Amino acid sequence: MSDDTSSIIAAADQQMKKAIEHLESELVKIRAGKANPQMLDSLIVDYYGNPTPVNQVANVSVLDARTLTIQPWEKNMLQPIEKSIIAANLGVTPQNDGTIIRITMPPLTEERRKELVKKCHGEAEHTKVSIRNIRRDAIEQIKKLQKNGLSEDVAKDAEAEVQTTTDNNTAAVEKHLTYKEKEIMSV
């Protein structure tokens, strides 16, 4: 295989892995009935006029299996943090006691679990589409090289390699989805 095709395949694989990393970060945000501090990673708080991630203005920790605590480093940040949690529509209600904010994860109903599984499937499908688009782009680049003098055998081998990489990454998406689905559906 030529250096050009090898670099195309490597770049495609790297992009597919980034798509899977994005999927992992999105799946973590979908709560499964257990408290997870990463649920709040996307939460942005107004810190003296600057939008700031909550983990940069407070300590977020797990108190028990179903309770998160948020302890701001400045007491005057309690209200903005509480407002941003409510505005984020996470399906939880913050409880402010004047020094820390507690978030108790309510138990999931069967209907809510099914909604969350559908959301997971949607995220996984979005990632698969990204992977297929990356595959398409890589194959187009290989076909361009073939028009510019790359032998047909090398081009076919490179396309097969891209397809193998695509299959492996799609299987990884399915594995993540299955794990998250199991986590959500277990009571």
C-alpha cells in the first residue's frame, strides 16, 4: 500500500475514533438513575458575566448512589448554579441549603427508561452516520488517487481497509449502545 493511501486510512480511523469519543461523552450525559458528576459537565454558569463550566466554580461530587453535591467555592455562586441546573432541564430539582446544592436523582419510570434508550439509539445512529460519511470521504480520496495513477489493486486494497476500519468502529458504537441500554434498563 502506498504512503498516500496509508495516511488516508489513518486519518479516517482517527476521525472515526473521535466520533466514538463524542458518543461516549453524550452517553455519559444521559442519566441512568445513578448519580454521575459528568452529567453536569455541559452545565454553564454565569460567573461574574462570563459563561463558565460548573466544575470550574464548584466542587461536584457524589454523596451516594443517587445524590450529587455541588459545593461552590464562593457562596454567592449558589444562586447562579441553581438557576443553570433548572434551565438545563436535566429532569432533576436542586436543593439549596445555603452552603451546598444537593441533586437527588429520582427513580426512573419504565416509560422514562424507554425514552432514554431511544435517545441513546439516536446518539448512536448519529455517530454511525458520521462514521459512514468519513468512510465515503476516504474512499473518494482513494478514487482520486486512482485517477492520478494509483494502481487498481492498491486502490481496492485500500478501500477494503477503510471498510474494515468502518466495520470495527461501527461495532464499537454498538458495544457502547448495548452497555448503556443495559445500564438504563436495569432497575
